[in-house]
Amino acid sequence: MTVHIGAAPGEIADTVLMPGDPLRAKWVAETFLKDPVCVNEVRGMLGYTGTWTDADGESHRVTIHGSGMGMPSLSIYVNELIRDYGAKTIIRIGSAGAMQESVAVRDVVLAMTASTMSTPSRGFFRDLQFAPCADFGLLSAAHRVAQTRQIPVHVGGIYSSDVFYDERPDLNEQMMRHGVLAVEMETAELYTLAARYGARALAVLTISDHLVTGEALPSGDRQSSFSDMVEIALGAAFG
């Protein structure tokens, strides 16, 4: 057990999928895993471990664990999952806001890189502008799964913001100008921690709203759209 994760030794799988919302972690575990067991409830941050069966009938042990909202919260859980429980692959499954007209609501974005103004790890680098990026094996496998399933997918750079209610239209304009695909709040720190510990990491993101058009995914449609994202993540992890 750690300060924030109550799982016993051996209860966390090598592969962890991390939605931000703990209730979404519960939904993913109950929907996609066989015999999921709740292994963490500390501070209401739910974690489940079970098995996922691929198209060839092979079973894989997986943990679904919430990260909370924002990079500081994710940093706590990812540090402990890798350092104390030996997780080797962590895939973020979450929502994002599109920043390019070519990226539509319901599309999936695979984050190749994640730009940010600040992360909890910024103090490690001081003057260095570290460029956090995805694991290429996971990235290429996820793209292959999405294409096979004919799921609209985009690969490129995203922006990890440390604020939800942004008031920097000038910054958004420059990011759009430089081809940033989407904005969310966690991936830059995930990729940085994975690099530090020698783990594999990827962010698979469903576009839930659009900063250019103002369109937003209706709440009733989110579950089916998020299912595509989970299937891509699981297929990439064990592909």
C-alpha cells in the first residue's frame, strides 16, 4: 500500500489504463474486463484489476485506475503505480477539446507529443524545455487498431493545460497556428514520468468538444464514443 493507493502487492497489473474520472474507471472495468476486482478506494479514486480477452481469445491482465483531474493529481498516481507497484505500461484514456477544424467531435487523437506551460516535473529541468512524447510502439499499434476498426483518428501534438477555464485566446490562436490538435490536462506529465522511469506511455483521447466550432458531444453519445477509445487502448497495449 502507498499513501494514495490501497492495493496490496500484486494487485496492480503491468498494464494500466487511466481515465480521469474514477466512475469512468468503474464503467470501463465493468464493461471491458472479466471478473474485475476493486483494488483501490482511497480518497474515492477507484481502481480495478481484471482480464481482457483479445480477438484471438488470449486473456490479458489489466488495471483500470482513475487519475483525477489535472497534472498534479495524475502525477501522484503514476509515480506510485510505476515506482511502488511496478506498472510498465500506462495509457491515458480521456476526453479533449479539438483545436483544428480537421479534427471532428467523436474523433480519436493519439498524442505523439504534449506541449505545456508547466507540469509538476518542471523543477527537474530548470532551464531545459523537455519535450515529452509517446512510446512509439504503443503509438503505432494504436494507429493500426484505429485504422482496422475504421475509427477516425489523428496523430500529432497536443497541449496539456494546467487550467480548465482558460483565458488566453492569444495562446490558443498560436497553438492552432502551429498545428496543435487538441487540448487536455494530463498527458505532458504522464509522458515525462514514463520517460523518467523507463515505462511506456500513450494518451488516447476522444474529442468531446471543439474550440473552433463550439460543437460539443451530447452526454448521451459519450459512452459509445468512449468505447472506441478503450478498444484502441487495449488493442495497442497487447498488439
